[in-house]
Amino acid sequence: MTVLNNSFFKLTKLTKTKGCFLCGGSKKNTHLLVNLPKYPITEFFREPKSKLVDKANFDQKIFFCKKHNHAFVKNILDVNLIYKYYTTTSHSSKGAIDCLENLFKYTTNRIKNYLSYDLIDIGGNDSTFLKFFKKSKNFKLNIDPNAYSDCKNIKTKKAFIEKISFKNLRKKNKTLFFSSHTLEHLENPDEHISKLSKTMNELDHAIFQFPSIEKMVDDKKFDQICHQHINYFSLYSINILCNKHGLYIHDYEYDESHFGTLRIHMRKIRVKNKIKKDKMLFDRAKSNYMLFKKYYKNLNNLLASDYVQMQGFGAGLMVPIMAYYLPVINSLKYIIDDNPKKNNKKYINLEPIIKNSKHLNKHDPVLITSVTSKEAGRKIFERLIKSGVKSITLPSVNN
């Protein structure tokens, strides 16, 4: 968890994307999907007595390439500056851990003798995922600008993925390459997949997972859009990218546990797949975004008109985005969360202070503020019911 102030954001600069990287920057297939003026940045906090960070909101637009069913942001934050102070960890997020557990199960079900492979995790953060391979005695490497491990048998390489050579880091053994919720952060995934493909041989496997634009659209989860996610892949667009560099998707699945995850299994061995283009994805995205905005506008009006001092529950990283569509969040008396690092902190762009569950008042209404997935929202709802809370609001566009 990172605590910042106004002085940091005075240094932050925006650059503009050149267009869909799959089109080589051509704009003829590009259409505006969502306009997001003064859109809040996520994942950063401030001390309770420090001022609201007025610079922590940047104009943003999301464009959609109809040719490749791929979306991307217009404005990019300075990643060198953002990730210099980035301390968010995988083990502190229940949703992230659930998704990594599912990634491990997916691997063990599909890769025979997986313990005989070397393991390289691209964007492995605090090495949470590699710790699932306790029985493996082979080489384990975590590559991340903030790579960390408290296990002696896990090596770390602190570097931006764009600046490393996998060939110089891997051993001669057959290798499993992993990447969890990293690809969407890269400005130029084409270069990354090209490097990976040149490093891999026919004995290797690569398993990646990242947010799915299809799931975001169909589940109306547009509050998952954030500045840090530069590219938004569909199954169609990731397949095109892989094939371009001689990688082939042998299998894939969707996972509801964290955001709406698409998980793919890639190899150098050619295989025919039947991945077809969803020609209605853009139209559905435009229509569902309008329904999403209407739902939150109506919910906000309802909560504001019948307002009594409410409590929030769940100080997830995306709460500032929810507050963008549900401004009543800024009027909550506090947000309950049991992460000790967040206790008595505030989001850089929100007013409510974060308190632990000892402050939960079962007689006051609760607004669930962390809903990265349906499963996460349901679990929080069930917990609150068991705690005796009388009035609970769980935002869900699909209800």
C-alpha cells in the first residue's frame, strides 16, 4: 500500500497512445468507447490529516479497435514514477490470491509432470504465485520492477519487463512461463510477446491471465477500467497477437474470481483453434456502458434521497472508480476494512477514513464498496448478514 501526497502528482506526466498496437497505430478502425473526464487514479492512499490530492484525477478516454476487438486508453501515466512508489502486494488481496490459486490448478491439470519444469513468473510481484510450487526443486524466477521474495529458493529480478531479455535469464531446462494480470499494464505488448516467443521452444509452455473485455462488457463491470490498465484484450485480439509471433493458444478459460479474468495456455506448437470474432462486441459495449451509468445514477439518487449516515465495507483498490459513478461514497462516515496497513488511512482522492471491523455498527446501513467480482460481493454480503447488519446495499448492475 502506497501513501502519497500532492507533491508526487505534480511530477506525474501523461503521454498519449499512438493507437491500436495491432493496427500499427492506424486510426481508421478506432472508435471512441468511453469518455472519462477527471477520472480518478487508484491504488494510492494518504494520511488522514493530509489534504485531498486534487491532482489525482486525470482526463481519460477508452478507444475500441473494431478490426481486432481490442480496447486501449488514450492517456498513459508515467509508469517509471507510478511503480517507483508502488507497494501493492498480491498476498494482501483475497481476489488476487483466489485467482492465483485457480491459475495453479489450471497449470497442474494441463501440464503433465509440471514439477520437472523451471518456472519464470513475469510480473510476479511478491512471489505469491511461485510459492504454490512448494514441491518443485527447479529454478524459480520472479521478474517485476518491485520483485520480492522471502523464500531462498525463489530468485528475483527487479526490472521492467520491457527492458529484459528472457534468453539471458532462463536456464537450459524446459520452462513454464507465467504472467498474471500484467499484460494489460504494458504499452506495447507486441514487443513483450515477440521476446517471449523468441525465447520459447517446443518443450516450453506459457500461461497468461489478464482482464477480459468480453467479461467486462457482458457483466457490465466498467468500474474495472483504470489508468494503469493500458490495453484491454479480447480472446480474438490476444489470439491475433500470439499467432503473429508464432505462439498458439492451445486452451483457455474464463475466471470470475478476480475482475473477469481470461486465462490462456500458449505453446510454440501450431494448433488449429476456432476463435471467432465477436462482431457485436463494440455495439454491446456502448449499450451496456449506458445501462451501467444509468444504474449507478439511479442508485446514487436513491441512496442520497434516503441518506442516513452509512458505512462502507471493503477498501479495495478500485473504490475511487466506484465513487466516480456513485458519489455518495464520498459522504460515508468511514469504510470498514481489516487490512492493518489501510487502517486510519484515506484514499488520495476520497474523504472517508478507513477503519477496522471493530467499528462496524450493525444498526447503521452498509454500502458494500468493494465488488471486483460477483463472488467477492456475495461473500461480503454473507459476512455482514452473519454479523447482524440490518440494512445492506450490494451494487450489482445485473440484479
